[in-house]
Amino acid sequence: MASAPALGSGLSSPASDAGTPAERAAASIAMRLQHDLRRLKEIQSIARRIDVKREMLPAYTDWVAGLLDGGRTAGAGIAEDVLPTVMVWLIDTGDYARALLLAEHVITYDVPLPSRYERSAAALIVEEIADAAIRAQTAKAPFPLDVLENVAELTADADMHDQVRAKLHKAIGTELARAADAIDPTKPEFAALAQRALDPLRRAVALHDRVGVAGQIKRLERALAPPKPTTKPAGTAPAT
């Protein structure tokens, strides 16, 4: 594998820096990516494709680390597609912690995704991670709440379709509601967590009324409603 460029050095254009170690490394890693993309294109099974991406990712570790540690934009030079592609593969393989490190770089430096993704980076990050969370939650499995909240914070100022943003609020609210369900409803911790869950769930509905959380909202509202006062049957004599 080509070695990562020296930390702190920039990737110059081929015209002005052709033949330097940095340019040769960029050309090598770009060629590797094109080879790997062709290999993936030949695989029809989504599950198998994810397994192959997981096998491919270590070959890009040093290159990506050099970009992150050097503080350079990933959009310069012949290897401009490498970092955002690796970010997407990390999301696909469920390595959300490493994916978010790259996502922060992509958002900070406004790195565009390769055209094949047909979305902005922020929209892809939100939708792919929210979809992964919703799939896990539908299967009654937990999803890391900190990942969802980090995505929300990272992309808070990004423009995207309301339906995409609604998915993220749904995933956050659902995960909070799942945590509330594990608490005794008579304890104050339940009320605090249930109320916290209602906020993103209601926001999701405000953004997209068919997001599919109406049942959750009603259930939480019923659980939080004060108990109805008991009334004595008519004709009952007062205690003496």
C-alpha cells in the first residue's frame, strides 16, 4: 500500500507538483480506490458487498490518517474521492465512531461526495445513520444514542430535505423512548426520559407528518398524564 503523505504537507496539483512523493502516493491510492470500486460493482449481494468493504478498509487507514492529522482538505488532488468514500464505507459497515471522525472533516471543509452518491455529504450522513438506527430499533435492538446525537449536532446547520431530518429525530426519540421503557414508570427518572423522548418525536412529525411516530407519542403522553381522580359511587354515605 502507498504510504501516507507527510503530515502537514499539502496535496498540490499534478501540473505544479507532478512526481513528488505526495503526488505519487495520491495517484497510487486513487488507483486502488478505482480498482476496489470496480470489484464492488461486480457484487450483487448487499451483505457480501458490506463484507468486502470491511476487508478493503484497512488499506486506506494510513492515507486517511494523514489527511486528518495534517488538517488538509480532502478535496484537493487526484485522490479527492478517497476520504468521503471511506467515510461512507465506514457507515455501511457499522463503524460509526470512525465514520463520524471523517464526517466532521468532510463537514468542516465542505468536502463534496463523489457524484455517484447523488446527495450532499450532510444529507447522506444523516439519512444513512438514521436508517441504520431505525432498522435496529425495528428489530428491537438498541442503537448508540451518542452517535445519533453527534450526527444531529454535526449537521445542525446543513440544508437538507425535511423528510431526511425527520428520520434522525425519529431515531433519537425512539432510542430515548426505548431507554425510558426500561425504567419503572413510577420513578421520576421515567418521566424525565419520556419527556425528553417526546421532543424529537414531535419535531419529527412537524417536519414530516408521515414519519411514523404517532403511536409512540400517544403512548408516552398517556404514560406521562396525571392519574385521574377516583370518584365515590353515587349514594355512598360519608364516613363518620
